[in-house]
Amino acid sequence: MTKITVQASIAAPVAEVWRAYTTPADIIKWNAASDDWHTTSATVDLCPGGEFCSRMEAKDGSAGFDFAGTYTKIVTNELIEYSFGDRIAQIAFAEGDNGTDITVVFDPENVYPVEMQRAGWQAILDSFKRHVEAA
């Protein structure tokens, strides 16, 4: 199975980017692929074997789901790996020329086209970038 990769360069130090990516109060503010969706709650137990859950809902109440999984590897300010269902994702944080480069690599699911999945995850990462840079 081919993995999907999305990336962003964020004009902020890696420690600040890491904090915003892993703090529930921040996750609620940035974790949406479009303006008609939002995250209503988030929990994070940031350690190997720890669990996370973000409740994502359409703002009109028509749909919602829990995006949840288990952390498998954590290297502070560098790497987050987690499993969600039978899939795996990896988020790498690296100091770049203009702040922090973040790269998300994940296993696609079999329901939606790969390009739709890439676009959705990229939209969430772009929302994250806007959130961090506005702080």
C-alpha cells in the first residue's frame, strides 16, 4: 500500500509547533479540513501506549466521528507515530530554514480516493499552520 505524504513549513520554533500539535486546547482550534467542520473535544496521552481522540463534527450537526488511536513512538520535538485502526501515521518535526518543517505520512484507507485523502489531511495541516503562525 502506498503511503500518503503532506507537508508544511511553519514560521515558528519547533518547540512551539510541537506544543500546538499535541495540546488539546490547541487541537480544538485547528483540527478541521474545512470551515463547516470543527473539533469539539480532544484528549491526548502523549506517551507510547497512550491514546488520543479528537471528536470531529460538521457544524450543522449532520455528521461526526471520533479520530482516535494509540501512540506507538514519541520523540519530543522530533517524531510522533501512532496507529489508528489497522493504519499507521508518522509526524516528523524538523528545524527548517524559516522555522519548522512538519511532514505527515500515513496509510490511506480504502473508501475514499487517495487524492481526496491527501487534500483533506493537507487542509488540516494548513489549518494548523495558520493557527500556529497567528499565535
